[in-house]
Amino acid sequence: MPPGFDPARMKAQKAALAAKRANVVARIAPELPRILGDGYRPAFLRHAHRTPMDGGYRHDALAFARDVLGRAELTRRQRGELAQWLYERSGPAPRRGGRIVRLLAGLRTVRADRPARRG
């Protein structure tokens, strides 16, 4: 750290910037906090402290999703939804089908999470 900089203030600034990144990514990609639930914020803050933002918030969201898929303990449902989210957004243009395909995939996920009916 350069001379004259207060380490405590720099640490606070770093934490504030990481929190801002988490908030902005949650706003532009609201599916990520929905998929990860309470684990979103701590996972994003770990990602932010390890990885500098490169290329804007959209790229940050994609990098975060890749990071979480590679490192985090996720449920099968979370892993599937996050992989699908990443697949749909990682190309140069949205994948074909858009909302309808996501809606149908969501319905399949809901049905798969329900216990089997008896009777």
C-alpha cells in the first residue's frame, strides 16, 4: 500500500465496492440471488475479493456464475438452474426460445422437486 494511505479506510472501501458489485449484479441478473438464495451475497463477496471486475457488470455476473459452478456446494436444482442461466446468457446473443423455454424449464424443475403422488 502506498505511504499515506490508511489501511483501515482502504479495507472499508474495498468492502463497500464489493457490496456495490453484489447489489448491481443482483439488479441486472435477479435470477442469481433467486437461484442461490441466502448463499448469493457471501458467495458473491468471496468472488469479488478474489476476482477484479473486468468488462462491466454483465461480464461480472457471468464470471460469478462460472466461479460458483466451479467452487460452491450447490444443490442439484441450484446447479442445474445456474448452468442453464449461464448457458442462455454466455453466447453473443440470447439463445433461441427465450422466455418460453425458460418457463418450460422452470415448470420441469418445479415438477421434479415435488414428491411423487400416492394413490
